[in-house]
Amino acid sequence: MQELYKNFKKEVEFIDKFLLLIIISIPFLLAISIFLADFASSIAGIILIYVLFKKKNYFLKKIKTEIIFMVIFYLIILTSLLFTEYFKISFLASFFYFRYLLLSLTIYYLLMKYDFFIKIFSYSLILTMLIVLIDALIQYFIGKNLFGYELLGVKGNIDILALKPVTGFFNEEKKIGSYLVRFLPLTLAVIYWHTKNIKNILSISCLIFTGSIIFLSTERTALFLFFIVVISYLFIAKYKVKFISFTILIFSLLAVTNPQHTIKYTKFTLLQILDIQESKPHKKLDMSSVKFYSSEHENFIFTSIKIFEENFLFGSGVKTFYHECHNLKKNKFKELAPNQRNNELVCSTHPHNTYFQLLSDIGIFGFILGFYVLCHIILIYCKFIIKIYKNDKINISYYFINLGVLINIFPMVPSGNIFNNWISLILFYLLGFWLFIKKDLNNTLKNTPIDNVSY
């Protein structure tokens, strides 16, 4: 730690010190205030622009292809803004979206310039995750967290009336599960990047404690994504049998001691997927009864498709889903023929699925670009699953960071607003690390894979 402090004091340029401090603080700021995290990210972007033009630092030449993709995506958003009927509503979210692109480039810049930055970041991220986990545990066992936020009761369903989800720093918002699972792969990456003898103990402990809090948060999407992380971890874990046994034991204890949570994850989910009301439990089931997560989520998707059909090329505009939905209801509702699944127009702030939101908000070109990125990330992931490449720390770190990007754009679960600052900050934060490691591994991934790998 003392050596890192000396490096930071002597080697880091004055303006870069602000950048470095801002970047390592963003995960913690996201846990306590999205506004502060977004503001800090914007400041970092402004500083990076100064570095690029004032100091004529042309480090970005090394990632020209990736920058071209980012610029194209941003231009698609701007084009959608020009053609939308809701210019005032969409302007801020569309025009200033470039700040998230700058966040990725800022992280890439720091990683390229300072070898010790990743060490500082590793300590910072692990400490942040530890604080969030401890705070959540305090809230669960004592009833209040460090800020005095109490456990909240869930209302509306008799089976889960007594359910009190853990929320931690997020108070009344059920986001702690999403926060933990979205930063979990990056945490595992830095554990393998900069720890040696204790990396297995640290990674297993991180998974167990994070998984426990996610379970207690009652966030079903977060728990599903967590299991994807666990399964992915098993492909490279050294102590597979012990880890599986211990994980089953922990979650069995949680299920037994928290029956209301189990009801939420099983019975309540099945009722939604099968579209069964508790007042009519003997409803006849057929394929039309099986819904994508729930009838409401499927209606959101139906609505996004109808919006896309009316705005094929450029979409209705970023963050205009609610307004365009009401416009359709008002002007064309009678023209919309019902389909076999009895879907209907349902208005919300967004369609709760990343790719259908790309279709409805920015049209076919944005969707194609987003789907291409998804396929590229899945392809990289599958390469590691089928054949584990060189068993060095950088390869495994890249594997986890790629996984982090994948679960943030995973298509088969309900998602947040892709153009909201919450999702965008996390996604482009991960992309900064992904860009750096990807460039370092271009040659490594072409090497002959080895058969027996131990970590």
C-alpha cells in the first residue's frame, strides 16, 4: 500500500490524479447516489477531453475499431433525436449520452498510462463491495443499516406479506441485488488479476456472501444472473465439488430459514410465467398461457413492437416509450388487431427488455448494432467455455469482465432502462476494462489452448 501511495504521489500527473480518484469512487457513489456517480462521470469526461486536445494525447488510436462502433451508436441515437416527435423529452438523454462513452475511454486511458492503476482500483472495488455487503448484513440482522434505513415490507400478495427484503444503501429502492451481481464479475476479475495464494478463498467468499445478500434482496432477475455467474465460475474453479456442496448448503439454509423468500422465487414466479391468478388456480394451461416472465412484461414487449412498426428506421426516440404508447392508444388503438396471445398496449417508462427497447427507441439500426455486440460477447464467452486458453491471470480476468458485460446486456431476462444513467454507468464502466484487456489479449487468444488448467 505504501508503494502504491508513492507511485500515485510521484508518477501520476496532477490532472490525472483527479481522474483516478473519480474513477475508483464511482462504484461506491453508485451505491449511495446515482446523481453523484453520474456527475463524477461527467467531470471525468470533461477532463479526458482536455487531456486529448490540450495535451494532444493520441492513445485512442489503439482502439480505433471500438471507437468507431461507439461513435456509430451515438450517431444512431442523435439521428433518432432528429426524427422524433418528442424532441424536448428526448434531447437531454440523447445528446449527452456521449458522456458514458467518455467514461469507458477514461478508464482505458488510465489503464494504458499507469500500470499500478489496476492495483489501486482492485483494493478500492473489493473494499466497496465489502462495505455494501456488511451494511446489508447489518440491516438484515439488526433491522437497520448504517444510515438508519430499515427493512421494508412487501405489500400486495398474501403469501409474501411478511417478506422484508434487504435494500442496504438503496433504502426504498430494490437495487442492491442488481448492483452486486453487475459488479460481481469485475470483482472476481480483479481478484484473479492481483491476488495470488488467496484468490480461490477470496473468490469463493465473494460469491457466497454476494449470493446470500442477493437472495435476501428478493430480486429475481439478480438471482438468475447470479447463478449464471456461479455456473461460469465453475468452468475455471479449482475446487468445484467443495464449492458446489458449500453453495447448496448455504442456499438450503437460506431457503429453510426464509420460507417467504422461497415463495417469492418459486410460487410467485410460476404464477406470473403461467399467467395464473390465485383466485383461479385451476385455469387450463396451453402455450398461450406461458408468458415471457409475466403477462405485463409480455405486454410491454408487444407495445414496443407496435411502436417499432410505426417508427421502423429510427425509433420513436430515447426515453419516449411512455409517450409514444399513449399516442398509439389514442390514435391507432382500434386499428391494432388482437393477437392469439391476447396481448395489449401497456404503457410504462420503458419496455423492460434491452433489445426491444433498442427497437422501439432508436429503430432497426440501433438494434442491429446492439445485437451484433451481444453476439460478439457471447462468442468470446463460448471460446472460453469450450477451450480454456492460457491459464494466466489476465486471461481469467478477461473471462470475468466479458461475463460482466454479458449479464448486463443479457436478452432473456427483464432489464432496466438501457438509456438510464444507472445501467449505462455500470455497462460503460465495465467496457473500459474490457477494451484494455481485449487489446492485450489479441495475440494470446490465438495461442494453442492447454487441456488441463488449475487455478
